[in-house]
Amino acid sequence: MSESRAQRPIPLHNADDFAAMRRAGQLAAATLDMVTAHVGSGITTAALDYLCHQFILDHGAIPASLGYRGYAHATCISVNHVVCHGIPGNRTLVEGDILNIDLAVILDGWHGDSSRMYGVGKISMRAARLVDTAYDAMMRGIAAIRPGATLGDIGFAMQQHAEAARFSVVRDFCGHGLGRVYHDAPDVLNYGERGKGTVLRPGMFLTVEPMINAGRAEVKVLSDGWTAVTRDRSLSAQFEHSVGVTETGYEIFTLSPAGFTKPPYA
């Protein structure tokens, strides 16, 4: 969580801003759709990153992560026990791996940010249940969004679902505001108490992105300064959508144009 980010005023956006975020969000989702067919045994995470990078450029946008705080890739690709911020490289995927591909695009100055889980071939029943739980936790968090609700309501919905399934919720990372700024106020925690925290207002843009571990919640960041892994080397899963608070509820900007939700994808 960023203390400086938490102290910023939360931007409120108008109808034109919503339209711009739809375009950026749909490009982020289309990129994740595109790469789906390429995720398989024998491909490297660097190759997947390259495919996403070129697709984003070909559609008139740039990867938001490229050059962000010195980061040198278009995506973060987190495999198995990597919680988040996995650096694409020569890691070759094998049967049974699960991985998260996290990317953001900048299109006409607006950020579309999303991540999705993928399975390589046949994955274990426990891995599949973890992935399903992470997706369902995200959607329950999003379902709590409406004017007058609180950030604590979102976190509570995600935490309750994950822990009821006997998984744990990562505390070290969280969702955030976005729009013209990549990481803006507010912080959107993946755990919380009902009725606590900032009250949601129409025009707020948020990411909802629970990180769920099969084992304990504790993580550590490796010496590269980016890669976060579970301390007990248990599997981890994450999904992320960019969402706007509307007058009556919410709008998800990063829904898949192909209709993909969670693996296995058709």
C-alpha cells in the first residue's frame, strides 16, 4: 500500500472519461484474449510478453508497465508460487503450470489494467479450485460496488469468499484507482470490514484484484526487487478488472471481447 497514494484526492470522472476507459479496458482485455491460444507447454514467458507487447503497439497504444519504475517489460507473468510482478524471461511453461498474465495499456492517455489466470494442459484439482476461488472472489468484490458502499465492503466480500474456501488473502499488495494515472487513489484492499473505509461515489475508477494463496498469506520479494512469491511456496492465483462506479452500481471496463472469464478457455 502506498501512503502517498492514500493521501491523494480521489478523482471523479464524467461520461467522456467512462467512454475513454471503455476503449482502454477493451484493448487490455483483447490482448489477454489474443495471448490465450499461445499459452501452452514449451513456450517461454518472454515469448508471451513479446506477443502482448506487439499486439498493444499494433493497436495504437503503449504498455503502461514498460519503463515504469525501471521495469523493462510489457507484462508481468507470475507462474505457480509467484504471487505477482513475475518478470518475463526464459522460464518455459510445462504441463500443470498455472500462471497470471497482468498487463496495462495506455490508449489516448487512459489506462486499461487487467490480469487473468491461465492453465497449461491438465492442472491439479487444487490448482483449479484455487483459480476458481480467486475469480469468484474478484466478482464478489465487484458486486459490492455501488454508490454509498465502502472500500471495506469490497475487501470483506473477497476475503470472506477466499477464507471460506480455506485459502488465504495476500495483504502486501492491493488494487488501486486509475484513469489518466496508472496507480492513483484510492488503495483497494483485498480484505476488510463491512462499512469501513472510503465511501464510493459515482465517477470513481478502481481496480479489483484479489491475490489468493493455497497456503499461508505471507509473501516475500526476491532480490530482483519485483518478483513476489509465497513464503511457503504454495500456489497463488489472481484476477483483475478495471471498474467504474456508476450512479446505480458499477461498470467493468475490461470484460473479455471473446467472452473468456476463467480457465479453461474455449
